[in-house]
Amino acid sequence: MGFLDGVKDELSFLGGFKLTFEHLTRPRVTRQYPEEKKPKQPRQHGRHVLNRYEDGMEKCIGCELCAGVCPADCIYVRGLDNPPDHPVSPGERYGYVYEINYLRCIHCDLCVEACPTEAITESKLFEFSFTNRADAIYTKAELLVDDAGKPQKLPWEDWRDADELHTSGWMRATSPSGSAAYEGEVQWSAELGYGVRPPEGGQSGRRDDAATGTKALRDVLETHLLDEDIPLDHRGMRGRIWRGKLSAERHKKQLEAARQRHKEAKATRAADKTTTRGADKTSEDAVDEASTAPAGPEVDS
Amino acid sequence: MEGCVAPVTDDVFVEGTRHAPRVAETSEGAQEMAPRPETDDAELRREVGAVLRMAEGPVVNANDIDIERRDDETMIINMGPQHPSTHGVLRLMLELDGETVLRTKPVIGYLHTGMEKTAEELTYVQGATNVTRMDYLSPLTNELVFSMATEALLDVEVPPRAVWIRMLMSELQRVSSHLMWMATNGMDLGSTSMMIYGFREREMVLTFFEKTTGLRMNHNYIRPGGVAADLPDGWEDDVEVICETVLARSFEYDELLTGQPIFRQRTEGIGNLSAEEALALSATGPILRSTGVPWDLRRTMPYLAYDELDFDIIVGTYGDNFDRYSIRLNEIRESIKMIRQIAARMPPGDYRIQDRKVTPPPRARIDESMEALIHHFKIFTEGFKVPEGEVYVAIESPRGELGCYLVSDGSSKPYRMHIRGPSFVNLQTVPVLLRGGLIADAVAIISSVDPVMGEVDR
């Protein structure tokens, strides 16, 4: 017996191997990051947007409260009186200059909480990089939402589906300012393109995850869960088939998108060619053509 | 250098080799380790044991100080600041005799960012965005101690829901911080699987933080007056998922590490610390508890509502690496126990004090009331004024006693803020832990102290 116990002790390290080998049968936790991303929660802080009212007017009134509260000093605002004949914002003044320096911004979103007109809120985009410092300073032209109310998608930003859907989540989450009586109430104005956003339920009990975009941890981190918490269909062999189907679908979508891009690029290239050729005819190149005309082969045409 | 040498009061060490301490003029000034023959007894004794706040007798054995060893028998090895196992930019100067470590000098300051000075330039409203960056593995505890210090100066009482949300978040933070420690400690000891598993479980906590605060770290969530936002819809289920998953996985760690002969050989009896030494060096947190001292501020000086919770303080016996490992592993389980209690007893109501001089009004009030609009503007530009005075508040961070000493001159910005960082103080134990050990164990010992350099240098 003593001998067997000794053997057992000697082999106790096998438990560790058992655990690591067990992991071969578990769903893979790692995501293929740039292609596949974790779902984003509505409260997540990201690149800011400047909102507009439903009639297209800008919400910013140039009060500089965002610039005042910013702990990183990254916002620069200059207000100007609204021109009486074509006002930019419904108030007396509007944000004439609005700049955010993203090399300084820490995404604390105090500006979002401070803004009295919900003009500055945040999208869910955080993957944007620059090749020079000037690009890091976003001006009003880049921050302002477009005519459909959607944030502008700049070439160096990695926008994915639904990144722009749940903008201003943090503003809605903090708007009761700690008062339970104001939870679940709409305390903000409508936005161009989205209308009036629904509130989070909080303690009010009015909860609508589909509208607010709140996602349960069970769904976001399905592969992290214990085996018994993972839905039966997503476990074991069936799970592998399910995940395989998902990734095949994803790849198909990517392939189609790439094809589409390729097709578009081809079309624009062709269009460019024809326009430049057309331009050639009328611009100074025509003079060149004329001067070299006797030697050129296209003289007849 | 001369100023910081403890005066010799005991005659035992006087004979023979008293030299004036020499400051080597290098780019780093007095940080150089003086040549061994020129190190006087007092300084050597200081490096050997913890003699600053207790009688030398129980700590330092006179025979243990070996003045006779000559410079050409020892070698000074520089470890860090870019060494991957020093957990950030910690630099250690190790004096080696063969494979044995004799003296160690931790050199810090490579991550100094002047946060305490920056705090004087930011209002109390903005302050939480600054302090949260110190201990970057447990940002919420930094915010908590700053907020509690500010509230102590303001003399306001936080509503119960805010208190319990704060407790929930700091216990989750402790779980995530200890999981991160389990991961890096596993990696330092050669268990790459543990590294992956630790990060995997930590990801669950961080995802919940992301859902609640909008950010994965540096949240700016706990603020003077309460918390920024209520817990998100469906938080009960999320917290339960975290609890049951992390708890079940913690038993897998047992299987992977605790029982493993190789792991035990690398941790048991390595880096011993006695209770006297730990107390004399002001060590707190798992390091102090590993020596058998049941000192946990959640129990000994209860703050928030910790006195209403049922939990155990985990203590060790030997003060070695294995004790520190098992304390942290079991603290994860204790924290989960507490999180379940907190989730079950979370009170309803306001989660920020409704004092318009301290917190902004609800957004709906801005459009209705001129007064609310003025309060809103005042708080987001000037901040709120804090009465004159000074206060020291301490909480139990995952690393030990995290204290905030705040002086107000009556304006809306702190006159002075000082943080008592547990990592900084615990770093003092490193020379004691390393002495006499092998160079191969140095990595394991540094890891077991769990210093976060952001907090050490601030």
C-alpha cells in the first residue's frame, strides 16, 4: 500500500497534463482578432461624434464646457454668434471651431457628461491610428455626423457593423446622475438619423436590451463559460460543426466584400481613366498634343 | 547617502571596518552600491535585515553579516529595468557570490510620471481620471481611496447602493488582479498554461467592467460622491456567471499548480520572511498575511460595509512563496464568496449623493431649472470646493494597504495628495527575501511580491 501511495505521489504531476489535454476538447477562447471582434457594449467609450438635431441643426452651442472639464486638455472649442439668416444651431451661438486631439484624449468621457445639449457623445470606435500628428487632431469637419446622422468613416478608422449604432451610451447611462428616480427616463433630445434613443432600465425595471444594445456576458463570452453553461448545440462535436459553419459564413462574407471592393476599385479606375483622358483633351496636354502632332500616330483622329 | 544611514547604537558591530559611506558619482548619483569594504556596518545591517523600526536583536544575527568578504569574490549583476520578469521597469542590482544572492538594491523611478503633482492641477471632479492610472492592475481601488479621502474631507455620507456597488467592484477588481498575478507568476515559474488560463478568466471580469464603466481599465467610475453610473441591465446574471466560472476554474489551478511537485519545489521554502521582518518593513497585504499576521483592513479597520459581510482572512505560516501563492488563490475564492453576498444584498436607491454642490443634477433637470443648469456648469468647470483640512484614508487593495493622504486648502483642487502605495512599501522586502537565495529564485520571489511599477513610481 505504501509503495502504491509513493507511486501515486510520484505521478501526481499527471493531473496537470490531464487538465491541459482536457482543453483540447473545450471550445477555443481565442478570437481571430482583426477579422473577428468581441461584441461591443453600449456604454463603451470610443471616438467622439458631434451630433445634430433631427432637423439637421447642430447641437453644439459653443459653451466650451467640454473643454473646461477635460482633464487631458485635449478639446479646443471656439464659439461664434449664429448668423441670423442661416443659423447653424438653434441657440444663440454655435461651435465655430471644434477640435479634439486624440494623442491626448484619455476617453474618460467627462466631456460627454458635461455637454448640456448632448452635442458631443461617443461612438464605439476605438481602432484608429494615424501616420502623422496632424491627422490625430480631429476637426469639426471630421467629428460632425453626416446628413444621415451617421458618423463619418475616415480611411484610417476600422469601422465594423454596429459600431455607429449605439452611440452616446455613456451619456444615457450617466444622465440620472445617481438619482434612482430618473432611471429609465428619456432625458435627452432626439438625434438625426436615430430619433429619441431608449433609456437603460436600471432600477426602474423597464428594460429593453434589443433597443439599448446591452449584451449579457453569457452571450459575449460564450466560449469562456463552463461546459454546462454552454448551450448543448455549441459544445463538443456539434459545437465544432456550428463554429465551422459560422466561420465559413464569415469567410464567405469577407470574400464577397473583397470582391465587391475589387469591382468598385476597378470601376473607379476605369472611370478615372476616361475622365483624365477627357480632361487631357481640354487641358494643356492638348497643347502638347498639338505641338507633337506631326510626329504622333493619332494625327488622323 | 550619509543622511539615511541609521546611526549605530550597538557596540557589537563597531570593531574593525567602519568606513565613511561613499557616494559614487554616476549618472544615477547616490544610487550606486558602494564597494563592500567601504560599506559600514550600519548600512550593511540595514540591507541585511529590517532594523528601522524594531530592535536589531531578533532580526539581525551579527554572525550573518559578513564584512570580511572582498569585492573580488562577489559580482554585481544588473537585472532590469527591461527584464521581462521584473514586472515592469524595476531594476535590481544583485550582488552575487556564485549563484547566491547577497545584497540587493531595488532601483526605481523608471515609470515616474508625477501623478501626485498632477493631482494638484486637477479638480476633485477630474481627479479620479488621474489616480486610476497608478496601480494599473486594480484601477478601481485607486479611485475608491481617492474618492473616500475626498468624501472624508467633505464630510458627506455616500448612499448605501453606492457603497455596495463600490464593494462589488473592488472585490471583482481583487479577483481580476489576483488572476493576473496567478497568470504572471505561473509564467515566471514556467507554466505557460497558467498564464493563458489566468488571462482567460480575467477577461470575464474585464468584460463586465467594460459593460459597466465603458472601459477595460482606468475607468473613472468611482468618483467623489458615489459611482458614475448604475450597474448595467442584467448585472446580476453577469456577476453570477463570473463567480461560478472563476470559482470552478480556481480548482483547476489547484490541479495544475498547487499539487504539482515541480511547482512546490520552486515555491516552498523560497523567499522566507518572518512576521517581525514583515512588520518592521511595513509590508502589508498578502506578504504580511503570509507570515501569519491576520492584518486585513477590511476586517481590522472596516470601511464601506465590509463589517456586514461574512468572510475569512487568509493567512499563511511560513512566509514563503508558496504561502503567498496560496493566499492569493484563496483570496480569489473569498472574494467570490463576498461578491455573491453583495449581489444578494444590493440595496436599491440612489448611487450618488444628491447634493448639488458636489454632484451634477440629473440631465432632465438642466432643461427645467436655471439653478440646476448653473450647478451643472459650476461642477464641470470649477469643480466643487472642499473644506480646509487634511485626511488619511486607507483601504485594502489587492496588494496591501493603499492609502491616500489628502490636504485641502479650501479650493476645488487638492493642495497636496500623497499615495501610500503598497507595491512601493512591499518592494522593501525584496532584499530580505532574496538574501541567501539562488539567482534562479529571484524571478519567482519578485513575482511573489507582486509589485506594480505604476504604483511604485507614481
